[in-house]
Amino acid sequence: MTYVLETVLEGLSFGEAPRWHNGQLYFSDIHAHRVEVLGLDGNRQTVATFDGPVSGLGWLPDGRLLVVSMHDKRVLRAEKDGSFAVHADISPLATGFANDMVVTSNGTAFVGNFGFSLHPPDTPRTAVLAKVSIDGSVSVAASDLEFPNGMVITPDGATIVVAESRGRRLTAFDLSPDCELSNRRSWAALPDGAFPDGICLNEAGAIWVASPSSCEVLCMLEGGEVVDRIATRQQAIACMLGGASRKTLYIFTAERRDPAFCRANYTARIEATTVAVAGAGLP
């Protein structure tokens, strides 16, 4: 299939954590310290502005927004008056900046972290995946992950797949009704030259994977077969299936990943194309 990418939004510092929610595309602009929303009409609005970089997004069952505050390693919770409170503090567990997050239908959040410093570079080490219960209590969901990044949960709520960026693989766990993880296994290894960042799931059970290093998004089956791929003009950072039929693939791209460059040069953008299979699962 031939894909035509349309630029739907420009002028971002570094777009991340896209979420299709209530008919709109929510996302974080990390180095602008903002959460924003883009409607089907192309109208862009700022949801909230923060004191530092923000990334992963999700919603509690009552509709309140959760936002990952990266540098202080906290999950923030929107209150009804528009303010944000600390929902959870994962700093005792996170050895690097907090990053992406997926929130289950019962309000349990899973939050990844870098594991080590990227800027300035530090010795790589593994990280834990933090589990945040709906009451804000924090525990270790899984350990020894190589830069846990984007995550998806299958429509039946029984499986979570984690993109391990430094491990260049997608790793699956069984997800129990009380949100415990077990049966860790390889879901897919990335092809040579690629590594996974943000991911999203479709109705056929395939996962679209944004690969910054190879400037593309790949559609992969469990086991590693690549069934489709779309080249991007910049580094592909994250992706999300949305739109009226959830067949619009939104691809977040960036010229570079260096924070100082991103703060000085708002060259990141959102591109989109139409695919054959609709999105499914969470986020």
C-alpha cells in the first residue's frame, strides 16, 4: 500500500504520548512543558502548562487526566478546578527521568523511566516499570527492562506490551484482573537499525512502532514479522491510531532528540495518513 503523509501540525518542541480520547488527539509537547489537544477540525488548544517537561498521559475512570512529570518523577492528577495534584511519586523506583505511561480501565497506571541519563550521557542500566494503583500507591510491576518506553494493553485487558527502546524489542506480560504482571516473554525483536519508541495497537493485533533511528513506523506482528512500514522525513517518535474511524495514523516526528535543540528550535510536527485497520486497545 502506498501512503501519503500529510502534515497536520507544525511548530512543536518535541511531541510525545499521543492519545485518541473523546474524539480528539491529546499529546504532550515535552520541552514546551505543555499538554495539548488537536480536534478533528484542526483546532489546537493547550490543556495545561507545567513547570517542567511532561510526557505520558492517561485518564482515571472518573475522567480526570493523569500526566507524567518527567524530571521530578511524579504522576500528576487533574482536579475539577483545573489544578493539578500529585497523584503518585515514583522517584524511589525510577533511576532515570519518568517517561511514558499507560492507564488501565480500572485506573491503574504503569509508568516507565529511562533508567539512566541521556543528556548528559550516563552508563546505561536497566529500569523498573512502576505500578501506580488508583489510590496513588506505588510498587514495582517489572524490573530489568532496557528503557521501558511506549506501552499498549490489548482490548481484552489481559496483555500489556512494553517497548524496550535500548533492548530493541517489544516485551509482553500477562496482565491479571488486579493488575499484576506475569509470564514475561518476547513479543517481537526490531529489525536491524531500528529501535522502538512510541507504539499503538490495531484491531488485527498488530502493533505500529515508531522507530527514531530508522525514520519510519513499522507495523509488526507478534514474532517479529514486519507487514508494513512508512518512511518519515524526520525521526519517528510516537504514533497513534485515531480519527472518526480510528484509521488515521498520527505520526509524531522530530528533527532531533536533544533537549537543548528542541527548546531552541520548534521543528517537531505531527504527520498523518490513512491505514486499512483501525486502532484498538489502550491507550
